[in-house]
Amino acid sequence: MPHPFCWPRAAMPASPSRRALLLAYCVPPHPSVASHRPEGLYRWLPEYGWETTVIAPEREGTPDGIIQTPDPSWFRRMESASLTREVTRTRPGPLGMLMKHTKRFLRRFPRWHDEFAAWSNSILARAIEEGRRRGVGLVWATCNPFSLAPVAMAVARALEVPCVLDLRDPLPENLLYTRGPDHWFYRALAQAQAVTLATTSCDTSMLRQVWGARPVSPILSGMWRADPVPAQPSDRFTILHAGILYGGERDPGPLLRAAALLSKESDDFRAHARIQLVGADSDAVRRHPDYPSVADVCELVGQTPHSEVHAMMAAASALLILMGEEWYLRDAVPAKLYDYLPFEAPILAVGGEQGVLAHLLTWSGAGTWATKPEAIADFLRAYFHRWQADGVVRVHRRREALDYLTQRRMAAEFSEVFNATVEHRPIACHSTAPWERE
């Protein structure tokens, strides 16, 4: 990229004296891990001088204090329906392809933008009203949904306050390969006063084209579970993946081939090791060409209550992050990392590119990244021997890294971006990533 990143310095704690309006589609109790990024802000920003007003869609169980608005996004409701989700994620066939192509077609229409756009557009008047009533000094929106970007800018213009746009996810295909800076999303991006990224892989040449030489600030998300979780002894060596595979886009192939290698060399491994895949579409692994040779060491578990998954993670001997070859999975920092870090088992990231996730695993001491079956087998073999000796696998996490990878630090860095934006000064920042500062 043509310009270096500006890694914000954490702001100092302060009494709340400023107000921010936060726009987010996913906030608790939304089941997506995407909800934890805005959750961390409205939980911790007040400690760094910012009171928050949050606007989100109506959902049963939403915490008090969050302003809820009706969600008229019919396409999104259809896509989220249990039957449709099962068909499109676990059996990607005609219906899945039809919905995928339908979304791409609809995104060509200016007012549609994405499958969340009906909700994004519907909150404009309410956001302006609440912003004026509460005297907010800044508007923040996190994208996805990307249709929130022009709405957030319109709100900020009406309130005559600055706007900060946060790219939580890598850009979808229709924005990555678009017609240029006149596109509705990039117009909004160019007008914002600051842009933050949940990971450096959200950066693109088009973003830099419209943003120019101004700093782009990566702000990594953080753990939402503050206390460490002790490892629990187990009578088997469990390699656990807890999460959606998105119809195979998160590829278990290298792991399955590594398990095949270990099963051939060790009867003990075949007898005592289990690959446990937990999620709504885990059954899709049965169709993988490498599955039959290791079917006896695989356990495919459907959607499971989080309290039970928590116990599974505590008893696991290795925690698995599956990447993929799709451009948005190759160098992502998945929220699963922050879910796993409080536990003691080693973390193995498989596939994709040796990017930020690999650096974070090495820096924290929590695990490693690998893509070749032989390297994966070496990792699992070493910890299998440790489990045979002790009945449990524990890996020490580096305290400095764990302190950094928290929601509280995330909020402190956002506070510095917010402060600099409203004070019309440069963001106080580091020129290097935290793992490069030693």
C-alpha cells in the first residue's frame, strides 16, 4: 500500500465529557461475533471520556439503553431463516447460487446497496433526531453493513459533526471491483473524517485512492471474555473447531490430510484423537474428498448452545481456526481468535496467508499458523505427546499480548481517534504494529 498505517495510541482514562452516536446492525444479543466490536465500544468508551448512544435493529433481549428500530430488510430476514441458512450454507447448490447472484444483481441498484440497506436507510431520521436531542459530537458506524456508510455521513452532515467509518470486514466483491471513486460507498468514505480497520486486510488500493495520503488506522478487536479459563483434563485429545464453515469456504482439507498422516503412523492417535467440528453447517464436511479416510476420528456436531461450547473449549487439547482461499479469508483476523485466547489450549490456524493472524499467534505465544499437512501434523503430534503424558494441554499466553488484545484497549484506541477528530489534530499513533515494536 502507498502509505503506512497509523496504529493509534491508547487514550488515557477520562471522565465522560463528549458524546458519540454509534450505528451498528449487529449488537448483543445478535448471535454473530460481529456484535462484540460495537459492544466493546459502548461498554468501555465511557471510561475514556465518551458517552455513547447506540442505534440498532429491534431484537428481543437487547440491553437497555440501546435505541432499537424496526428492521424492514426482507431479503436479510429470508436469508437468515433457519431453512434457507441450512440450504445455502451446508448444501451450496441451486438455491445458494440463486441467492448469491440475486444479491450481486440487486447491488447494482443505487438505493438497494446491500441486503441490510432497507434498515440502514430507515434509521436516518431517527439518528438525526437522537443526535440533536443528545448533543452528540461525533458519528461512528461499523461496516458491514456497508450501506451504513452513506447514512452515517448524511447523519453527520445534518448534525454538523465529524464522522468516523470503521471497516470491520474486508470489502465484498461488488465493492472490491467497482467502477471507481464515484461509487456510493467510496463517496461516503472520502467524505469521512477518519477511517479505521479491524485488520489490515480490510485495506485496498481503491480505499487509498479515495482516501489519499490521510492516515488509515487499524484497530484490532479484542477479547470479550476478560478472565482466563483453566484447561480441563480430558480422556481424549480433542482438536476443536467451533464456528460456521460457510459451506466449505473455510477449508478443513489440510487438517483432514494431516489427521490421515497421523492416523497411519500411530494407532494411539487414531484411537484417542478426535477432530470435533461444532456449528450449524459442520455436516458439510462429510462431502469433502479427504473426509472418508478420517471419518472415524471426526465428530460433526450441529449448532450447540454457547454454554456447552464453552465447556468444549476448556476441555479441548487444540483450538482450530480454519481460513480459506477466498480473498476475504486469506488474511483475516477472525473473531474466533478473541473467543479462543482466554483458554489455555494451543491455537492452530490452518490455510490462508501468513498475515496478521500468524503474527498475533506467534507474538502472543498462543499457537501457530500452518498450511501444509506435514506442518500441521508436526504441531498436532507434539501436543498429542504432551496430552499422553499429562492428560491436558496448556500453553502459556504472553501477558503483554493478552493485555493488548482486549476490548478495553480497543475502546482506548478508538477514543484517541475520536478525540483527534473532534479536536482537528493528527491522531497520536505508532508507525508499526504492536508485534513489531520490540
